[in-house]
Amino acid sequence: MPEGLSGRRGIDYRWFDIEAFEKVPRCDNASKTCEPSENGFLPFVPGNSGRNILDGPGFAYTNLSLMKNFRFQESRSIRLRFECYNIMNHPNFALSGDPFKQFNRATAGILSIVNGTGRGGPRVFQVGMQFNF
């Protein structure tokens, strides 16, 4: 953990150090009239950092399903079903947008968008009953 910081990385403080990256001067990509930065780097040209150097937090979700069949006659039965998606209620942060693409913004490196529904969304309970005849 970085010195002097407490809490959760990416939520309470930045996921990565934005000072480790070169500040990009304001310029128009279409005109290609950008001035070099104070260290001599030009924006929109290949640099010296590696590919995929920034990674985000992993995704974690655990699903649970319980089923019970009750048979009444040879051809009739009832099935009760209980399902829970993301039972541990682990937040999975959306990694699109600001955190990893915009280094000049104040929100760079801060994870603020949580996936909605579906894989890795909030905890969801579902109960079902099926009658077979």
C-alpha cells in the first residue's frame, strides 16, 4: 500500500500512480501540430511504455442454486428452485472510460462505476416453482 494511504485502492485512492505518466499537452490530433512536453515526448506517437501495463481489479462472482423435486404421482411433480447470483455480493468495477484512458483528468485511476446487472452485478435472489404433468 502506498505510504500514508489507508482504505481501498481504486476507491479511496487511485488504482495507479498518475505521476508515473507523462502529462499530455492540449493539442488537436487531426492537425498534428502538437508541441513536445517538457521532457521531449510527443503525444500520439509510439512511446517507451509496454503494452497492457495497466490492469484493473479482477472480477469475482459466485452463484448458488438449490432445487428440490416433489413427486406426487407417476407423471406429476413439483420442482422448487432457489437461486442466488453473486451470493458474496462482491462489487465488480466497470473498467471502461476514465480510470485507464484519461490520465489528465482529476478522476484518472479512480474506480467509480460498478457493473449493473448480469455477471458481477449486485446480489440477486430468485425463487421459482414448476408443475410438471
